Amino acid sequence: MKNYLRYFLSSLAGSYSTASGSARDQRKTVILRRAFIPLTTVRGSVTARLFASVMILISLSCTLVVFAQDTDRIDPQLTNTPLPTYVILNARIVTVNGPEIEKGSVLISGGKIAQVGANVYSPAGAKEIDGTGLTVYPGMIDLGTNMGLVEVPTGAPGTVDAQELGDMNPNAAAIWSVNAHSAHIAVTRVGGVTNALSLPSGGIISGQGALLNLFGSSPREMALVPEAVLMIEFPRIGGGGFGFGAPNITSEATTQRDRRIEELRKIFRDAEAYGRAQDAYRNDPKSVQRPQTDPKLAALVPYARGERPVIFRAEREREIRAAIRFAEEMKLKPIIIGASEGAKVASFLKEHNVPVILDGVLNLPLREDDAYDSLYENASKLQAAGVRFCISTGDSGAHVRDLPFNAGMAAAFGLPRAEALKAVTLYPAQILGVADRLGSIEPGKLANIVITDGDILEARTNVKYVFIGGRQLPLVSRHTMLNDEFKDRK
Amino acid sequence: MKRLFAVAALLGLCIAISAQTRDIAPATLIKNATVLTVSHGTLTNTDVLLRNGKIAAVGQNLNAPSGARIVDGTGKFVLPGIIDAHSHTMMDGSVNECTKSVTSMARTQDILNPTAIGIYRELAGGTTAALLLHGSCNAIGGLSTTVKLKWGHPAGDFPIPGAPPGIKFALGENPKRTNFNIPGLTPRYPATRMGVEETIRDAFTRARDYKRDWDDYRAAVGHGEKNVMPPRRDLELEPLVEILEGKRFVHSHCYRADEILMLIGIADEFGFKVRTFQHVLEGYKVASEIARHGAMASAFADFWGYKMEAYDAIPYDVAILTRHGVVSSVNSDSDERARRLNIEAAKMIRYGGLTEEEALKLVTLNPAMQLGVDNRLGTIDVGKDADVVVWSAHPLSVYAHVEQTFVDGELLFDRQADIARRQQLEAERKTLEAADANKPSPGGGPPRTPSEIRRAYVHADDIQDREDQPR
């Protein structure tokens, strides 16, 4: 068994690694092992649990030395123990949707924010955290990532799971592929980002995104909403490129775009009809013929009915308008992601009440003759026009931790600071319909909380504490571990 | 004759236009600002006088020379122009000469495009000078150029006179073409890090022999020998001889610790110094060795994980190198990041606990030292070049933006002027869009396709040149 496991692990490492030294390979082995044998998450039958325990024991005993360097493994203590009660005392509290509390306390109990105020009840046994000189914020939320789907984008295709083949993949769901043990996750959360929407990419219908807590041993354990949104790369002329250079406006390109939109229209209509047929059968199984099951259409039904949001990638003015008109025609619940030219269609967005995820604050302007700050100030213009928006990094995972600086840049170019903070906390929660659980410091919400020694959007600020789901997490990541290992090397 | 006249007229027009747009104030006095000198702390309520392209005075209640432009610096911050120690901006056509593994004959100075919009955007982010490096697709790349971002000037004004010459080396995945094995492309030696080492060793072995040939020849001529033939000039080896003679800086792209040690080994053996390790993502693992060799380091602040050799990159790299005594800078390697190097520097306070002054040095004095131009750039000191930036807030704050950027005392970016010009540009664009060439074709089809914008370079490590990309 031992040998078999070793063989299994080394074969994984072998297929994964490129030319690299032995120490590196070791570390990779560690990561992969964690990826394939979740320590704490096997639920279900007793046999399964027993098997898991045996596996854990074996793997621990035979690989303890190797794992000494392990950089971001979740300590089983963290997930197996009951949720503690914490009280944060004497801190400045930025509630985000209410007034700031200059000196107050937050009680965290049972995974949730129990009380917030100048004085809170501190039960016996609560872990006290001295917040003197510190500021309490809600954890930041990024709605435009591929978190856990892409580990190393270049040169390690085995770690890339964001884009399925083919154009229409509504049944490709991120929740099945998020690697809960990606190094990106701990690296991101220790920077104060506690939640990310992990989206598939590519094709026309890319798949379904999962809204994640950036902590947990398995995708399901991390998921706040496992199937939260449908991602669509709205067909555009010259699509599939990177948004650079002039699009090739030929009649063939136009025709192709129109054909793709037509395909999209058709599949939504089919899904809608499919849903009705299934309902009819369910209501009257005796007289209605049982319809064939179609997993693709089944996956689309809640989106086709407007029950869950559909995210459309659209950058340019015309693409944004077209995507929104399409969504309205099909009675969908649209969100636009990208919207580099959002400021130009601000009134249209406002009029149609469509929210926007701005994931290009730090991109270069689309056109050479665009104002140098056109993307920096996009957010402030949308905000001034009353458009619902939030800010995202648009990063696949490694740099999602830069979310606050994206919001900060928008604030440097006209977005009021309080709005910039909301753009990475409350607004993304509202846009995704989870503001009852995330986005502010309010009793009843999930205790996803970040405590800092300064303004959370400033690069100079240090994150001091992170809580996700009411649990204080160590500020340890692959990066802090490597730092500890080498910083004092002579 | 007529033609000559036309050329002269055109030239005159050009000069007229440039004179019209060129800032011609003889002096500028920035009054009552917070001055981040970098060399001697922070001075509050201080004036800075720029005259004849130099910083003429720093102090309180300075008198403005007649005709001087007055800038009210109240509530604003003055920082030396940011220096980007790793850039490919304005490199038109191509960043990489990829066809050979040693291309030390290729010169970046020949391909500068002074109208590249990146220059202006970078000035708007407070960056005023850059080390323009050849790409990283070969072990020994082309020659670098140290420039000031003199937007509005001809290309010849960009290189900084007297700046020490440099060359790009590259180690690891890029020179071994790991991620560029595209069907149809002929593979190129080397394909391993061993081969990269061998390529560099081979080149220096040849360069050493070549130098000996010339040394022998010069000695013979010196002895008065008449009938000696000079060796045949070799444009590939000449720059390598300059490296051996300590006359040319080596700026080497590198990621992993092993390859950093490899180049140090070769350099020690052949008797030259690596000036800067560029990217140097795993520099933190061998910081002592880098310090002992006497090299400097220019890194990303926190860019990591984009390929296997970047998977051990950590944002504490710069702090660890700094604490080991390695003069370090934070660079962009990107037309995008080059617009906000101030924030990249600020991150180094969060990651590794540098002081504010240390953080500011990462993008001002330290890169100036690495480029060998610290005698004239990198601090606010009297006598240094008037490359200064006026910021709306402390430049290490995410809420800061640039108000004005001066290069050699000339105002090359002014946010208020930029905003004021936007309507006019919008109108001009509308006029152009309505021009015949842009109208729909008579048959009712779409308008003619505009030609594609040439884009040699977009982002860090985005070294795929057009010919590399699958169509």
C-alpha cells in the first residue's frame, strides 16, 4: 500500500513537473497529494469515512518528512474543531453599509457576525482580539477570477482547467474542478480577499461559475453558491482575440458573429422549452410523454428562466448594448463583465438596470487615442451615472490579491473612496445576490472579516487577521513559508 | 530643386509644429510642496527650482526667475522621475531577435519609436526614464539602450548621453524555448539550462580569443611592426569583449536560483561582473551569493506563478535581497505596470517591511545606480537633471495620481492640459471617422478594414513575436 501510494504520487508529480530541481518536485508532490486526498471532507458512508481515515494515516505516516515544507496545507485542527467564539475589541469598524464605528467591538459566533457596536456582549470563553489601532473590514470579494481552475497557465497544461472544448458548455461547472489546495487561495486570502467567483472561460457559453469562500478542503466546502452564474463570452467581431489591435471588420466576420448569436438564441429557447416540457411531465406523468434528458439544456434552465444571473463578457460600446438587448429579448438576468467602454453607455446601463463587473481598471486603454486614464476613471463615471458596478482583478488567480489596489486606482481617478471600498465588498455581494451573507459588517452575516493596520485599499497596509466563515485563519501562504525559509539564509 | 524645396518646407513645418507643442518655459518653480528627495529625507513646504534642464535650487521661499512657470505645490508631493530598469516600451517592430542563441550584434537603439503611445502613458504615471532591453528569447541577446521618455522629441533625443552601454542575457525557460515549441517552427539550440550555460560559455570563450587576437595585433603595432594584418572585426564578439573589459553592463533575465548561480560562476571564471539580475524571482534563495558577486537586482514586486519557473516567486524577494545588501529595484517589464511603479514600490512595505524611503529608492535612486546614471538621476538634489514629478498625494498611496511630469525641466505631461484637450481630440476623431476612407463602401458593405496596429509588446514575458504565434 505504501509503495503503491508513493508510486501514485510520483507518477502524478512526473506528469506535472517540467525540468526542475528535486526540491521543487518534492513541493509539487505535496501539492498534488493534497489535491487528490482531501483530508477532512469525505462525508457519506461509514466505509468511505473509514477508507479516508486509513488513507490519511498511511499518507501521513509515509510522507511526514516530505510534508514538513508544506506551504499551505489546511491544518485539520482548523476544520475539525467546533467554531470558536471571538470578540474583537476596541477597533475601528468600517461596516461599509452603515456608519463607521470609531471604537467598537465585533462578536463572532457560530460562523457569523453576532453583534457589532460600541459595546457588545462578550461571552465567557470567547477568544479576545485586541483591535486597538486596527480597523475591521468585511472581506473583499472578486467576481472575475478563475480561482482554483488555473495553477500555472503556461508550460503546465495539466494544471489548467478553465476552458472546455467546444462553444456551448453550460454543464461545465467550475465547482467540479476548483482545486481547493491551489497555492493561489491562501496567497489571496492572507491579502484580505475572502471570496472569489471562479468562472470558466472561453467558447461562447463557457460554463457555470462558483462563488467561493477562500478557505476549505474541498470545492463544495468552499462554495457559498456552487452554481452561481452562467458565463458567456458574448460573440463579437474578431472575437477570441485579446482585445488588441483593430478588429477585422469583414462581412464574413459580421456574418459569423450573427450566426453565433443565433446559436446562443437557439440554445436558450431550447432550454426554455426543455424546462417547460420537464415541468409538464412532472405535473402530469401519466398523460405526458417523458421527455429525453439533456444535461446541457437542463443546466441552462434556471438561467434561461432568469432565476440565476448570466455574466456576459462585453467590452466595447456596441457589444455591451447588444449583450443587454439579447438578455432582455431572452428574459435573462444579465451582468456585464469587462465594460471597458462602460462609461460611454452609462445611461443605457442605468436605464436597463444592468450591473457591471469592471475587471480592467489596470488594463491599457483599448484604443491608442483613448485618454490615458480611460479605464482608471471608468468606475467613477459609472458611479456618477448611478450604474450598479463592482471592481474585479479579472485575474485567473495568482494576482487576485491585488484587488484592493485596483479599487484604489479607481479612487485615484475620481471614484469616492467609500465607493471604492464598496466596489470590492458590498457591491459584488449585491450584484451576485448574496448581500444577506457577505459584503458588510452586520449581525447575521457570515463572519468573513479582515482586520488591518490601516486603509485596506492601500498597498502599504498590513493585514493582521483574516476570518472566513467565522474561523480565524493563520496568515500563512506558500509565500510566507518560502519567506520564512530563506529570509535569514546567509 | 523643387523636391528639395518641398523637403525643406516639410522640415520647416515639422520644426514649427514641434516648436509650437514644445514647452519652452525657461524655468519652473514648484512652490510649497512636500519634497521626497530620496537622498536626504522629506522636506515640507519646500520649493524646487528647475532651470536649464537641471534642478537649480531646493529650499524655502525661493525667488522665481523672470518668465518662470510657477507651479503651486501646496498639498502636493514632488518625487524624482521614476526609472524603470526593465522596459520594452517604444521598441517598434520587435523586442526579440530570436533566430540565434547569441545576438549581441543586434541593437535596440535602432528600433526606437518616439511616437509610441506607451511613452505618454508612462509619463502620466510618473516614469521618466527606462532601460530598454532586448527580449529574453536567447541566452545572449541584443544591446540595450538607456533612455529618457522625451515625448514629442525625435528618437535621437531619447538615449541618455554618456549612459553606460548594456546588454541583455537570459536564462531559463525563455532561451531554451520551453513554451514556444510550435509545430512548423524549427527548434533552436539550446533546449536545456545546461545548453544555456554552454552557449554563454562558448560565446565568452570565443570573445576571449578574439580579444587576445586584437591585443596581440595592437601590441605588435605598438612595437612598430609594419606588416601585421588586423583581425577581422566581429560585431557579435565586440560587445562581449567590452563586457570582459568592464565597459558594458550585463543585465540578465533569470528566474531560478540554480541559473543565477550558474551565471555568477561563468562571470567569476571569465572575470566580469553581472550588473543586474533581472526578474531574479528566486534571488531570495541565493541573496548572499548575489551580494558577494557584487551584482544588483531588479525584480517584479509581486508578479508570480505565470509559468513553472515563476512558481516559487514570492513578493518578499526584493526585501530579502535588500536586507542582504543587494541594491534592488522594482521594474515593470510591461507598458501597463510602467504606469504605476509607485504602487509596485509601495507593496514592498507590505511584503517584507521596507521603510518608505527604501521603497521610494526601489524606483528612483536604485535603478539609477543599476543603469549607471545615478550621477544625474534618481534624487532631488541641486545639479541633477530636472526629471521630477508632481503628485496629487504621497506617491506610495494608491490614491495618488500624477499632476505634472518634467523631463530635463520640460513639462511633458500635465493632467489639466490633458483633460482640457480631450474634447478637441474627440472632435478630431469624429472628423476622421466621417472622412471618405472610413465611410461604408458604396455596395453597402462594411467600411474598409483598418490596418492592424503594430504591437511588438504588450506585457511582461509576453515575448511571443508575431512569427511565434500560431495563426
